[in-house]
Amino acid sequence: MNQRNTKQKEIILKILDENRIHPTMQEIYDLAKKEDQNIGQATVYRNINKLVEDGMVIKIPSVGEEGYHYDINNHPHTHLVCNSCGKIIDIFENDYEKFIKKIASNNSVIIKKSLLVLEGICNNCKK
Amino acid sequence: MNQRNTKQKEIILKILDENRIHPTMQEIYDLAKKEDQNIGQATVYRNINKLVEDGMVIKIPSVGEEGYHYDINNHPHTHLVCNSCGKIIDIFENDYEKFIKKIASNNSVIIKKSLLVLEGICNNCKK
DNA sequence: GTATATGCAAACCATTTGCATCAGT
DNA sequence: ACTGATGCAAATGGTTTGCATATAC
């Protein structure tokens, strides 16, 4: 089951990589349509789902609402959903991994993956 | 828009409170059916959704897979999805709130809600 | 040339909604 | 009595799937 590099897959990866907007499935489709108006909805779903399975893309649930956003999984970080501007902001916290390890040792469990999503007001909207 | 205490709502709350199993919507429905075989699927959805809106119940997304689990929101805690037994285990970490506050101050943001979900191996399966 | 990926449309299925009825206050 | 909640069934809508075709290798 070898993978192939298709034009569609490249478009989708470019969208996730270039725009730091953490798009939803629908937004990815809309953006992809601008690059190639023949691209199918199903192609976007199939590609994104495979990328998530393979660990190259993270699926971010919303804290309050429904739906998911997607992000390239380049370096581990956290997301803040801003209640004011609606954007999803990347948060890099140095001690995150340390904190997770502490939970693991305190509770005698093994933690393989973790997901931290925040909701509040971003730096920009606070001003 | 006053709330009313119905038999169905009490059954649903009892299920969430008594069983510490973090059930899915479907599981809540199945359990509720055992108490009252006339209860409707829509009633379960409507009640759970309202409880989540009101903040009495938390909706827990899965880290890897699809779907949600529900839990009474009595005191703040984290959840570990065990890859071995499949259960969702409550994790109480004293410094959780402190850690979230630290993120907020480090990044100059206001954090109103947060969600931490873990995936790995629980204490029991590790043995 | 072969097998994987695509596009389209149909199928799927969890969730929501409209409506008449029931029941809590 | 009034109005919110229920149960049923139908509608909805995001996601998946079947299939013939296109295309990467």
C-alpha cells in the first residue's frame, strides 16, 4: 500500500503549512477549491483523515462548541480558542512536556499522547 | 424559561453520577432504557446538551478516535484514555490549575476554560 | 501495466427538529 | 392553566463509500 504524491494532496498540505489559521475541514476544502476547482470534497476528507492517522496532522476539538480544526504537527504546542476574535492561537509552553511527565509519575500511568485545548481571550483582543 | 425536574432528567443525572464510566451518548441512552424503556433518544440528547451548556456536565473528546464521552463536572480533573482496557480514568493533578495560570501569564492571555485529555496506559494495565 | 487516488453521487448515521401530547409547577 | 419536556418520526448535514475513471509509479 504505497503512498502517492498527488496534486490534490500537495495542495492540502500547502494549505495546512502556509496558512496558520487552523482551518476546519470545510475551510480546507474551500481553500483547496481556489487552487483547483475540480477537487472533490471526498478527496479532502480522505487526505486529511490519512494525515491525521499517520500523525502528520493534529485534530483539535473545540472546548465549547462542535467541530474540529486541523493543524500541521510540526512541534508540540497547545491551542487557545479566542472567544473575542474567534481565531485559534498557538501557545508554546516550555514546561508542557515536563508537566505531562509529572502527571504520569504522580498517577503511575504511561502517557503516550496528550491534548490541551484552551479557551479564553488572546493577547491581541486583551489590549 | 424555568427548568423542570422530570423523571427522565433524574435518570440521566443518576447514570452520570453513579457510574464512573464516562459513557458516550449511546451508552447513556442504553442505560436509561433499562430504567425507563419508553425514554426517547431525543430526550437523552436534549438533556445532555443542556447539562453541558449549563456547565454541569463535561464533554470529553477522544484523543485519537471519533466521538465524545460525558462526565459530571463536580471537581476539575483530567481524563486518561487507556489504550489497553479502553476505560477512561479520572486523573486528579493538584498543580493543574497552577499550570494553566502559568500558561496564561507567560503568554499574556486570559484562560477561561481548559481541556486536557491524555492517552496511554492506566495504572491497572501497567502492572 | 498496475494499483492507488480522484470525483461524483449515493448512502450512512449521529444528531436535531417539528409537532402533538404529557406532565411539572 | 400554563409552559416546558417528552416521544415519535422525519429532516438534516457532515462524513463515508461504491464505482468508474484518471494518474502516479
